[in-house]
Amino acid sequence: MEVFDVSVVPVHGGSLEAHVGFPGAHPVSDAVKRMRADEEARGYGTFETYVGFAENVRRLQAALLDLLERMNAEGKTVHAYGAPAKGATLLNAFGIGPRLVQYAAEKNPLKFGRLIPGARIPIVEEGSVPAPDAYLVLAWNFIDEFLARERRYLENGGAFIVPVPDLKVITAADLPAA
């Protein structure tokens, strides 16, 4: 099989859409050539690139676990904001469960009453439990939408923990003037 066209689409924070066919069945677009050149320039074909990526993931894991452990020791509550599959991947890879994140607040009624797979964090309807001191944002690609929707929560002392691409804690002080 051969990739004959490719594009980056914004869904889920950036996804790759590839068109594949039998070799020689379709002309290979310039987009494929540009993508290959970009990947080569970024070092995607080298082992060292992935070693660096793994080191960054380990640093992120240590920083996030340190933050959650400190908040837990201070008696602060943390809930997940959303329960997407990529969030379950992060929680499981980092060993985060209900001791550090008590609930996952979700809008999708199909998820209410269930657990995040592996992490076993209960999924509840948004607003059905008291607001936590902070939300761990598991759908980090939608952070701008969440900040607009949850401005009052932040202004009342809440915080958003955004784990990806770099760990940051967003409070009301980080919001633009209304």
C-alpha cells in the first residue's frame, strides 16, 4: 500500500488523514512529499527523537504526580474535566486513580455511572457533585472552550490543571479581562 495524499485535520487537537491505495494506482500529491520532508527535518526517522519524547513524557509524569500528591496532602480535591479515551490513556500511563482524582465530570449521559477504564475513576454528570478545588483537564485540546464556559468557576477560586503539551495550572489570574 502507498500513501498518495495526506493532510492534518483539527479534530482531536490535530489528526493525520491519509489516503492510501495500491502502489502506483494514484499520483502521489505534493502534500505527501512536504509531509515526508517535514518529518525528516523534525527527526522522526531517528531513534534519538523518540528517546527525547520518552524523557519528556517521564518529566511530565513526575511533575503532574508531584502536583496531584501535593494537592492531596493539602486536602484539596481534584476531579477530571471530561472522560475522553486519551484522558484514560494518560491516567493509566501515569498511574493516576481515584485517590488523586476523585471523579470525572462529563457531559455525555452514556458515560454517567461508569468508570474510566483502568483508572477506575467514577464518571459523574457535570454539576452533580460539589465543584473541586481543581479540575484535571483530560480533553486539553478544548481548553479555550472550557475557560470561556467555566470563567465563574475560576473566578470563584477554582483551577484547571492542563497536562499537555506542558503542565500548567490556570486560575482566574490567567484569564483575559472580561
